[in-house]
Amino acid sequence: MHEVGLVAELVDAAVERSGGRPVAVARVRRATTIPDDVLRQAFEMLVPGTSLEGAMLHVETFDVRLSCACRFEGALEHDDVIGPSQAVCPGCSELRAIQPTAELELVEVRLRGVP
């Protein structure tokens, strides 16, 4: 699963941003193409022994959208996306190009004891 690799990069970025100080909250944005439960499981698996151990994970979600000639227009799910720039249309099952986007983004690292 490429999601674990994405979360590992996110954890590394958050640890770097925290400067090794204990983190209270990590706020991220995730695409609808990354299942929430996979994100949370990977986060819990990867943070022990880091400055994020015990941190709360706040997740904001955004849609990766597709407009297709078959008249499907909507958000894509995890199983619809084939790669960074291709998806299978949920309406007609045709392979379509999509705009590459960052599926996971670190928004904020809030340190413990800092308001």
C-alpha cells in the first residue's frame, strides 16, 4: 500500500517541523482516495518513539474529482484511482486522466504546552 509510504513521509516532515519537541496535534489534509482507517492505522504504527507519540491526529478531507464524457461528475474513491494521473470512471469504467494532486498534506504541527 502506497498509503503507508505517504504517512511515513508525513511523520518525518512533522518530526522535522517539531524540532524533536513533543507534539500535541498533527493536522493533515487527505484526499478521498486515501481511506481514513488506513491513514490512522499507519499513523499509529509509525509514531512510537518519535516526537508525535501520543499526538492527536486531526484529519480534513478533500475530494479528488472527475468529470467524464459519460456525464459522471463527482468525487473519486480509493479503488477508482490507478496512479497519480489516472482513474477509472465510476460511471462508465473507462480509463480517464486526472489532475495529479498531493493526496496527503501536513497542515499544522502543534507542540505540547504551546497554545
